[in-house]
Amino acid sequence: MTNRKRLWYIFGPVILAFVLILILFTMPLGSHYSAKTEQRAASSLSPVVFKNQKLKQQTLSDKNTRYVPFFGSSELRRFDNFHPSIMAARYHNYTPFLLGQRGAQSLPQFFNITTMEGQLRDQKAVYIVSPQWFVKKGILPPAFKYYNGELADLTWLKKANPKSQYDQYVAKRLIQMIGNDGSVAEDAAKIAKGKPLSSWDKAILNFRLTLLQHQDALFSGIQLDNNYSRFIKPQINKLPAKYNEARLHKMAVNKAAKETDNNDFHVKNSFYTKKVKPNLKKLKGSQRHFNYNQSPEYGDLQVVLNQFKNNNTNVMFVIPPVNGRWEAYTGMDMQMYYRTVNKIKFQLRQQGFNNILDLSHDGNKPYFMEDTIHIGYAGWVKFDSATSKFIEQNQPQPHYHLSDEFLTKTWANLIPTQQNLNQFKEQKLNK
């Protein structure tokens, strides 16, 4: 056997495999997902769906079923009978596409939005913004990496404008999350310094983006949690055939009273037994030092607002409450909490985002919460009433007018007393 044949036997299969993979990942993107896959994806809450591109784009572009993005975090996984996905399946002409789980704060949501900008243009969306995201350090790198992937990073980098303060901000935050190593970080470092990517940078970026888009189209329909079959479909016919908010509220209160009867906090029995009761004594007073007034999360929210403005997306923002009984026990400073809510609403309203459902004062209402921090039962009924009206009824065209001042550390670190908010408005926004 000649040396040439020996080399072929050794390396030939490897070369062929590489060529086949290259052909596979450079063929035209022809994958099409079934309506059933779209339905599963809408309630899956899987990081796979959150990170992907093709499946979200197809589902939100569906002409037969109206899917509306619901951005949020861990509250979206509370599938009691009155969850918005179940209520919509029973009563409404749309289907919520749930985007977010625990840890999915504004920065990963920003990159999530970049992967479906075309589907958000001139459309409606619901964005749940929790005051508890606004901790001193903001989102931590492990949580960010769990929801973010290279596909979203490269999609954003391809469009990033090095002269934009928003893209410079995102670039700096991205490096803080993923570190300085790798080509994504190197490209982001250039954007952060206001420098454009070179032709070679763009060529490599486009090649890698093409491969990732093909990989995404081939595999993103796999590993979808079937929450629709487990939690949504079995509950639909348990709701009355005709929508009546008062009746639904009464049903929710009655159900909650039965499911939260082993504790004084009105939290679900199973949650209390597993999560609270074993640690009850040491949890007393445990939140007395919590503070959400100062956080990089305010800047992260600002870049999300900029995305919505650029896509002319009409958004309803929902500010959820915390369980009043639980916060009294753990010692949270509720005045601090309400100052945080006011700061969030100030940032929204000063820039034209006026559709706000503020539930922050409802945490003491009977059976409004499912557990210590998550809305449920009667809370979902009120949530659904407001969001369904926003989605199904005609809304005024939004007129957004963003200010770069909300990207600054001055704003992130501002203690939001009414006096400080007024001063910020006069000195920074009205100058």
C-alpha cells in the first residue's frame, strides 16, 4: 500500500465528514416547524427556545395563530388554573409566547429581542419587570450565560453601531458577563471603544453566524418541555365557557384558600412545606437589608427600551408585587421597594412608555400571590384582564423619546426619593 493510500485511509473519513458537515450547515435554511412544535415552544420556557432564533421567528410570524411575546422571569412558570396561557386558550384570540425563567433579567432579554426584531416591529408585547431584579450587582454572569448564547451575541454584533452609546454600553456589559477571552469579546471590545469591526472581523463573524443559524434551524425544535400538554391543555375546560372576571376572581380565591391552608402566609401548601417550613426561623428578618434602589439593571432596562423604540413595539409593562405577609415576616423595607417601583415607572414614563400595570401594592390582597414573590390565583385574573384588553383592543400609537441619561451611572445609583427624581428631571432631562 502506497503512502498516499495510507494517508487517505487515515484522514479521508475525517475530511469527508468535515465536508459533509460544511455542506449541511451552509445549505439554504429550509427548516419549517409544525404548528404543534410552535404550540409547544410558546409555553416551553426552555433555555433552548430562549437562545434560538428560527423557531421564535417562525412562530411569531405565524398568520394562522396570533402569538404575542410575554417577556418575564420565574413568575411565568406558575401554571395554576388562571395562568395567562390557560386564560388565553379559553377566552382570547392570541397565544402568549413565554420568554423567560428564573434569572432572565433585562440583559439576556435584550439579546433575546435582537434575534426576533422583525417579528416585533409594529407589534404588541408584554414585559414583566420585577423590582427584585434590581440588586446591587445586577445580573450575575452564570445566570446571563445560562440564557445567552453565541448566536444572539453574533446577531447583535453584526448590527452593532460603534458610534451608538447604547451599543457601547451593551458591549461593555457583554464583556463583564463573558470575560475578555474569545472573538466575541474581542469584537465587543472594539465596539465598546467606539471602533468599527474590520472587514476580516465581519467576514469571520458572518461565517460563524451562518453555521450557527443552520445549527439552530436543525436542532432548536428538539428538547422542548411539553408544558402545554402537562399544564395548559388539562386546565382549559375547567374554566367557565364564558368569560366573567368577577366569577373567575371568586373561583381563584376559593381555589387558593384550599391550596394555601397550612400556613399564615397564604402561599401554596407544597411550597411552604418544602421551601419555607424547614427554614422558617432563620428566615425571620432575613430581608431587612435588601435594597433595589441602586443597580446596573436600570441601564440594562434602558437598552431593552431602546430596542422596543427601534422596532416601534407597543409594550405593556407589568410590575408584580411581593407577598405582603411574607415581607412583614422577613423585614423587607417596603418603602424602599415602592421607591424602586417609582424609579422604574419614572424611567418608563419619561420616555413615552405609558402602558404600565402596577401591581406592586396588591401583595396584601387575599390570595393574590402563589408564593412569597410570585403572582398567582387572583393575581393572574387581574393580570389577564389588563393584558388581554391591551392586546385585543386598539391602542394609541406609541411616541417614544429616549434619553441617554438613563444609561449613566448617575441614574443607576440615584436614590429615588421624589426630590431626587424631580432634580434628575430638571438637571438631566430638561436641559
